[in-house]
Amino acid sequence: MTGRCVFVTGATGYVGRALIPALLARGHRVRALCRAASAARVPPGAEVIVGDALVASSFAPAVAPADTLVHLVGTPHPSPAKAASFRAIDLVSAHAALDAALESGVRHFVYVSVAQPAPVMRAYIEVRQAVEARIRASGMAATIVRPWYVLGPGHRWPYVLLPVYAVLARVPATRDSAQRLGLVTLAQMVAALVASIERGPDGERVLNVPDIRAARAA
């Protein structure tokens, strides 16, 4: 497989700091967007691109020669109380990333959305639905990845819910919801993203929780 050039927003975040080393280890080139104050936290081996994820013009000229853009910017530890942040950061940054990708000729846009429908986190889901709609309207080849909660360092409290999920998955009335809103690990998330990046552009693909769990890099 030919190595790809991947532009990653949210490079110093929870998923970004795990994804970048995985991509580098498989021979891909990574251009990592971050603020100047966070440059030292970019995983070694990535090309540091300093810019503002909320302003496309601050980083769009540096996207090329990337063929793939992975958008990972989002409000940390989301909760229903952070609706304003979802609109000010998650929504605005996604529009900026898509604008930059379109301007730069990126062929594949990879977006981390959220599992849906769900009985909670309404504002969070609405923002991601709006971004998904904009991606579809753009006509760009895209992979939309829809986890519910990604377990990993600093994100472990939902482990206590695993027995509950196991019970719900056995009950016909709750089985679909338990699968759609199931938990995935950070390793599973990274594997799904790497596999999507390496598969390349192919219209629109949506990876739900069962797909994320099953994904494997070639």
C-alpha cells in the first residue's frame, strides 16, 4: 500500500495523540494542526502546522499535499451542559476543516461524529448531524465514524456500565440501542480510523459502533 499524506486537526487531543503514532508506524506522512502553545505535545515524527482550527485561512495553505484530512477537534469530556461549546468549537472547526479540505483538493475527509439517535446529548448530536449534512452537500468522498464513548486513559468510568450493556444486548427490546450506543476502546477507534484512511476515498461510508469494533487495518 502506498503511504498517504494525512492532515490531522485536533492533533494533540485524546484521539489525535494515539492516531498519529499509529499512522507514522505504518509509513504514512502526517501534518498535524495545533496551536503554537501546544506544538510540543504533537507526537514526534509528525510535521507541525501551527494554526487556528476555527479559522480555515490560518491553515488551509498548509494542508497540501495531504490527500486525506482527519477532523478530530471537539469539546473535551462532552456533557449536556456544554451545548454552547459544541456550537462554538465543534461546529465551527468542522466547517473550517471542510472548507480547507475543499480548497486544498483533499480527496478523502474523515470525520468523527457520534452514534445516533440517542436519548441524551441532544445538542452534541445536532451539531454532528449538521456537519454530516454539510459533508454530504459538499460532494466530497468521506468516512463518518460514529462512536458513542471511547474508553481509554482518563476516560474509564463507563467500564462500570459494561455488565449493564451485556444485559441490554440480550433483551430484544433494547438490543439495537445497546449495540448502537455501545462502548469502544481507544485502540479500536484508532484501528478503525487507520483502516478508513488506508482504504481511501470511496463515496460516503458510515462506521457505526459494530463497524468500529470490527475494523482492522490491512
